[in-house]
Amino acid sequence: MPIYIPGKRDHRNRRVGATKRSAVAVLSLTAMVDMFTVLAVFLLQNYATTNQILYLPEKVELPQASAVKELKPSNVVIVSKDGIFLNETKIVPYLEVKEASDWKINPLVDGVKKLIKDGEEEKKKLSSRIKQAVNEARKNEPEVEEIDKFRKMTIQADQMIDFLTVKKVMYTVTEAGVIEINFAVLKKEDKEKLKESL
């Protein structure tokens, strides 16, 4: 037996005196605005960005590390079984580097030197010098010497690549004029944090 709202009924069991609902509905915008505010705050807090956006090739599996730092903008060398890449441009095949007795990879040296030369020219341009002067004028603190981004290198090495090949790449980029080398890794999640989240 169905349950009906109390009131007078006709022979078809419809409420007597009931009219159709009005076509105009009143929306409660306050609740919707509150919901979107909470959603926006949630998304902003969970959206982690860094200055460095790295292209991760499908065939490269980065090693995992528990202690990681945020990467700064720099050029990227990818070391994979497909070859050695400089900023996504293939420089030399992997097996050629692995089997070579010489530690210096000449095509990579040429590519890195060209990037450094282009970076130096850009730095000397008037517009960048004006920007630098304005930034220094705004700072009232002692100037800390920052390494130029074209003198930094991020190495993305597949975890299955032998260490000697990675050392050859590191030796080559430092010989070409790179001052700072960083490795791209994936952050290893702590087991304790995983247990706490469960």
C-alpha cells in the first residue's frame, strides 16, 4: 500500500486543489558559490607546480629517491637505451657511448657549448640587462651570485642504464662548461605516510 501526502483526494487519488508547479524555480546561489569556493581552494592546494616542467619519455623509467629537491630551470640530457638526447634532440646512439673508450662525447660537447653560447648572448642583450638592473634595484639585500640557467643541466637517466655511461655524460657536460648537474628522479613515498593515509 503506497503512502501519500495527507490531504483531500479525488477518484484518481490525486490531490484536490493541487495546481501545477510554477515554471520559475528559485536557485539558491549561495550554496552553489560556497561549493565552488571550496572546490577552488581544494584544487589550488593540491595543484603542485614547479619552475621546471620536464618531458618524460615513455621508455625512460626514472629511479626513485626518498630525498628530493625542487628542480630549477635548466637544459635537459636524457640518457636512455634509444640514445643520448639534449633537450629532446637525439645527439648520439646509446651503444656508441657505452662502447667508447673515450669519456668525452664530442657531439654532446658541441651541443652544450652552443646552448651556453646562445645563453651568454641572450644575457648580454640590452633588454635582459635592464630587467636585471631593475631586479637588483628592487632588492635591498646583498646580491647572491646565482648560476645562470644555461650553465645548469638536468640529467634524466633510465634506471637500467649502466653508471659508466652516466659518468661519461656527466664528464662531458662539465667539460663543455656546465657548472651544476642535477638528476631527475621520482619521489619515493614513505611507507609510514602510506600507512597513515590508509
